[in-house]
Amino acid sequence: MSILTDFGHRLKAIRTERSLTQEKLAELSGLHRTYVGAVERGERNISLKNIHALAIALNVPISELLENLG
């Protein structure tokens, strides 16, 4: 697996643990729902700025999103 796929799986796991839909996470983070889906599938090379926005929306430190990657 690639780091993008690993990150996407991690993001999806945290999102589902919090019972959030992709649409709700997108709304909370200021990102588009299709972008969130593409990140979860490992199709987008997400920027640090967007990782930060997702971490805030999920109420987790950035390190939790990056845990066990690669």
C-alpha cells in the first residue's frame, strides 16, 4: 500500500469512529465531499493545510491522523 492509501484508511477509520459521514466531515472541515472521498481512497495527495483542517474537524491532533503511516 502507498502512504496515500494508508492515510485514507486512517482518515476513514477515525471518521467512522466518530459516526460522521463524508459529507459532514467535509462541511466541518471546509472541504468538498468528493475531495474527502478521494483522500479516503488514496487518490489525492493531500496538503498539510487540508490535513490540519481535517484534524480540527475531527478534534484530533494531526499526529493521530499520521499515526502508523508508511
